[in-house]
Amino acid sequence: GRRGCFVMTSLGFLCGDLLQASARNYAQLMVGRSLLGLAIGWGLAVDPMYISEISPANVRGFLVSWSEIAINVGVIFGFASGMVFYHTPDEYAWRYMYACGAMPAVAMLLLVKCYMPE
């Protein structure tokens, strides 16, 4: 079902972020980026579909639009993580920024497993 899709998306986010954060060379960084890009695509496809399937008809459009708002909030958090690590040495700051991306993936994985109805 959809929960399995969300689990796979979360694992894609998690693996892609951790692969980028631990990259030893450019090729490894690009593999992590590609995996993360695929997970983003999966999430963008599955999320609105799941919301529209479980929501009542009278609020369906409103709830699906929250998915789009969450994308923009995520972009803002991405920029904010850059500010948080501004005084961190450059050789570590970018790794920490990528590692921060794993936190929402872990949260989503736990929420899907514990609370999300099929």
C-alpha cells in the first residue's frame, strides 16, 4: 500500500542524505544526490495521492495544498541549516548540512510506522 511507498521514500531520503554527508569523492556525492532526487520524486508523487485518498471530499483540496506548502517550508529549513553552520569549518559544514536532511527522513519513517493508517 501507500505506507510501503512512504517507507521506501523515507529510506531513499535517509540513504541519499547519509551517502552525501559521508562522501569521500565527487562520484559518491553524485550517487547520493541521485538517490535523494529519486526519493524526492517518489515523495512528490505519493504524498498528494495518499492525502487525497484518506481525506474527506470537503477538505481534500485544502489538505493536498498543505503538501505543497511543506515543500516550501523544507526549502527554508535548508537555507536555515546553512546559516546554522556558518561558523563551522568549511570541510565539515557541508557534511553537517547534508546530515541534517536525514532528520526529517527518520521522523517520517517513525511516523509512518507508528501512526499512519493504511
